[in-house]
Amino acid sequence: MRVTVHLDSFDRLDPAAYAIIWIDTEAKKWSREGHAGVNLPEWGQCRRTAEGTSLLASEGQREVCTVDGLDLQASVGPFEGESGRARWNPRMNAEPLEGRWHVQCVDESVPDPEDGLFADEA
């Protein structure tokens, strides 16, 4: 399954800051599809947490954002329109900035790409 998530409302960072990410729930990876006002890596891994899902940078495995309430392994969901709190981690040892997230699209088809999506795939 592929899930497109919109992250925004990071007002302390920039009132117009946003990021759109695409999550591959089977590979447990995400990629950046669009962004402005946030310094988001191109891709990384997803990790399940007690709060929801953490987005980790591809290099160094640093947590860049926590998407509270988004459980990619739940038996039901995620669903379009689902939303919750996002915590952006702009720098190491800095207090996270709160924002919001919502699911824009859920694609349950099985992708068969011509080329690998992520840089670590051979």
C-alpha cells in the first residue's frame, strides 16, 4: 500500500511550511514528493512508535518527524482524510515544532515500478 501524507502548520518555522511525503507501507520507506519552508531529506525509513510513526532520514537514521496517530500496521486504515499532530525535529537536541498531518491519498494497488524508487535498492 502507498500512502500520501501532507505535513503542515509548522507556524513557528514558517507559516507556509509544508511537506508532502509518499509512504510505502510494505518497504517501510518514505520519499519526499514536495516541500517548502522545511528542510526535509529526499527519503528515509519509517519506524513504528508508541505514538504512531517516525520518519527517519536515509543518512544517519536521524528522526526528522513523528506523525502521531498514524499506525501503518493497523488492521484498519489509514484512510483518506485521517489527521493528527505532527512533531517536526528541525535539529538534533532542539525542541520539536508542532504541526498537523493528514492523509491525502491511499493507493492499495501493488506497484510494479520499472526502476527502484529508493537509492539503496539495487
